[in-house]
Amino acid sequence: MFLAAAIAILVAMVLALLRALMGPTLYDRILSVNAFGTKTVLFIAILGFLMGRPEFLDIALVYALINFIAMIGVLRFFEYKQVETVAENEEDQQ
Amino acid sequence: MSELIDGLSWGLLLLGGFICVSGGIGMHRFPDFFSRMHAASVTDTLGGTLVLLGLMLQVDGQYLVLVKLVLVLLFILITSPTGSHALAKAALHGGLRPKLGSKQDEKDADVLNNFGRTNTPETDKNKE
Amino acid sequence: MKKNNSFRYIISLVIVLSLIWIGNSGYFNGLLLSLGAVSVAFVVFMAYRLDIVDEESQPLQVSRRIIVYWLWLLKNLIQSNVNVVKRIWQGPKSIDPVVARIPTSQKTEMGQTIYANSITLTPGTTTLDIEGDTLIVYALSYDGIQYLLGGEMDRRVKRLEE
């Protein structure tokens, strides 16, 4: 039964990854990568039980933290990017 | 008794898996970024909670594993709204606007004007 | 840099960090416990230097009613999740996105944060920004806005800090 849940989460991960590859805007991609990370955490947790080694949960815990920090970091980097490029273009034109 | 707990845990795991897949499908069916964000948060909240609750019923007396599962659940539930909010705000600053439906109130339509391209980046940074 | 009255916040931080260490290690021999004590002391020292040991990181003023609030929020979470999953399977025609201003009665920043995060945590509604006393909320349909305008969540969050 762990296997069924693991497969369901794998399907959801593939869907999120597809959205990350297709995603029309940058933010769609960040969103899907974040959703992918959350599902990875769940997948690692289930995998630990599936293989009878719940120590995998340590990895899941660290992954949950890294996932959040990475997303905030990437957003900090990109938040004003588009505005700045617009401003730069306007300056170039003047 | 143990059959009951097993059955409950399997039900929770399957339901959690179904909701995760629904969230994934929602990320493809919804039309714009802001509605996709809601589809993703379905997985973060109820899907994750159900899967982890299902696993918690299977720990079999290993309390350390239980503690770790609770910690993972807490981290997901605490970081998910922060992440969604940061993402939505970054998208607004980047000039992305939600497609609004027919019920949109006219008096609230100007709400989003304060974001993004009209502001210069300097004033935004000063505000924070 | 005001550092008065920070003693109880430091105690609370030490307790939380020690619980996390013990919960994650599970060993009770001398070496690992002393390593844990050193780690906790180091983290508390760093937090003190960063001046983040205050009522923001250790919200001790939030009353014990937070447990009841969490249970209520969980019930709410399940309802709105079922709602959104239904919309996902019905397809894109079932959503009707709305942006609206929601007035709040929260006095403190902590109350506003809890309220805004609760709104974001429930699928179907997302807080986009806070302007003084109003939140700007994006919702998948008008039902979510109507529910928030009803103000039940607002009242419950406000009661947490009394």
C-alpha cells in the first residue's frame, strides 16, 4: 500500500515537473519547483517506510528546510528583476 | 485493533495520494499563475497532512520516527503560506496580473495598481 | 538595541532548541548530550547577537487557545481543500477569481501575521499585501471573500492575544 501512495506521488511529481518545463512565466516555474520539492519530501518519507528504513526521514526533514530557503532565495534574486530591466530599457532609450 | 489502524492508515495514504495527484492536475488545468498557486497549495496542506498522518499510524512504537514525522509536517505547514505569499508578491512586483472573473467588484479593481511597474525599484526597497 | 526583558525569551528558545535536538537524536549518552548542549548554547548566542530573541520569534503572549484555534483551522482547511479539489476536477470554468480588500480588527503585528497566514494557508484564498488595517486578498471565487468578510476567522485570531 506504501507502493500505491508512492506511485501516486510520483505521478504528481511528474505533473509538477511538466509544468516547470512548460510554465509560461518564471513564477510558474518557481511555483512548480517548490511543489515538486514538497512532493519530494513526502516521497522520501514514504520511501523510508517502503524500504523499512525510517532513517530516511532525516533527509526529508533537511529537504523540507532547503526547499523553503531555496525558494525564498530565488525569489529575492528575481523579485525586482523585470522592473529593473524595464527601467534600464527606458534609460537606454533616453 | 491493529487491522483497524492499518486500514485507517492505508485509507489516509491513498486519499493523500489522490489529493496530491489532483493538485498536480490542477496545476495544468487552471488558466493563470495565481489560480495554479491554489492548486499547488492543496498538495502542500491537505495532501501532505494526510500522507504524513497515514505514515504516523505506521510507526509501530518508534517514537523517534513519530517526532520526525511531526516535525516534517510542522515545517511544511509553516513554510507553505510564507512561500505562497512571497511568490504571489514577487509575481505582482514582476508585473504579472491575475485574470479576474465576472464577480470582480469595481471599487476594488484599483487594488493592484500599487505593485510592480509603476513603482521604481528604489522606492520599493526603501519601503521594506 | 533594546535587550530588556529578554530572559524569558532566551529560556523559551533554549527549551525549544533542546526539544528539537533530543527529538532528532534520540541518544542519551554523555557525549551526544554535551554536543547538543554546546550546539544549543551556540545557536542561542548567535540569536542573541542577531537580536532576534524577542516576542516575534518566541510569541509567548499568544494564549493557550492557539490549540483550539489550530483544530478549528484544520477543520476549515479540510473544507476549503475539498472545495478546491472539486473545482480542479470540474475544470477551469468553475473558478471566478476575485481580488478584494478585507478589513481586519487586529491591533498587533502578530495578530495580523497570524490572520494573513491563516488566510494564505487555506487553499482558495491568498493574502497579497497588507495596507494598514486592510488585507488585499485574492480568491478563486467570491465565496471565499464572502466568508472572510463574515469575520469569524478575524474574531478567533483576535481572541488569541487577549
